[in-house]
Amino acid sequence: MVLKPLTPYAASKMAGEALSLAYAKSYEMPVTTFRFFNIFGPWQRPDHAYAAVIPKWIWQAMEKQEIIVHGDGEQTRDFTSAATAVAVITSALENKITHPEPVNLAFGNRISLNEILLDLKAFFPDMRIKHIETRTGDVKDSQNQPTLIKSLFPDVMPQSFKDALVETKNWLAENSSKILNGPAATD
């Protein structure tokens, strides 16, 4: 099989997966590698260059900063809450679930960036949005086909996007002083 990653980021992820799977094969070590899809939730730093879009936008709205959207906002992602990711990983560990190929950790819930902005407008009606040029290498749409993850983890019910969004917003609001006064994200 010839791998053809579309971006340097994808190539770096494939290299990590290949190393894990090589250890599994060479040392008969059980592994499950996950491909995390747009994980978001409490405890993510919103204030650095590589911050996930949801906590970053919530933070910018809280701070009354202009929200920057790369492209027209119609690009879609399969967002997964941190709570759902933790539930899957916990289940894998507790039930000793392994798989010979990478498992996409997402449940097929594709949402556009513009839909997220509409949801955020309900919390921050005065937020300002500015669309700029699409970033080089950005994928237009990303959605998992969830058959495998649902078959491996049938008892994990993904947290709803809206519940996870509210949880993330509330956590950021409750912890803003810690974020502002804590160590710099680039340290």
C-alpha cells in the first residue's frame, strides 16, 4: 500500500502510527493507535498559535477580540469532545481493545465552521467575525466514517456537540484568570 498524505501534518501522524504498529509487530505488543479528529473541550489553551478553533474562538469572543475565520467558513470538520475521546481511550484500556490498523476517533458528526459561529453568537451576540484567506494545506471537509469505532466501542455514546460547546465555554469563563496569569503557552 502506498501512502499519499495530503499535508505535512498528515505525514507526521502517519509516521507515528507506523512506528507504533512496527513495535506491535516486532515485539508482539498489543497496540491501538487513534487518529483524533478535532478534539475540543475543557483544559485546552485557547491562547497560542496552534490552539483548537473552538476554544480559540470562545476565548476571542470572551475577550471581545475579532474572530478570524480562514476561508468562507463553509469548511466542515468532524468535531469530537474531549470527554468522548477520554471515554473511548478508557474503554480501550479497560477492555484491552486492540486493532491492527489506526482507528479514527470521531463519530461522523460533521459541522461547518459557520454553524459553530452561529452557536457562539447565541452566547456572544456582539462578537465580530473577519474572514481571511484560506490557509495553505487546509482540507475543505473532514468527516469520519464511524462504522469501525462504533463496532469497537459500542458502549461509548459521544457527547453532543452543543453540550460539549457549552461545557467548553463554561470552563473557559470559569478559568480565564488562570489562563491569563498562568505560564505562557509557548514556554
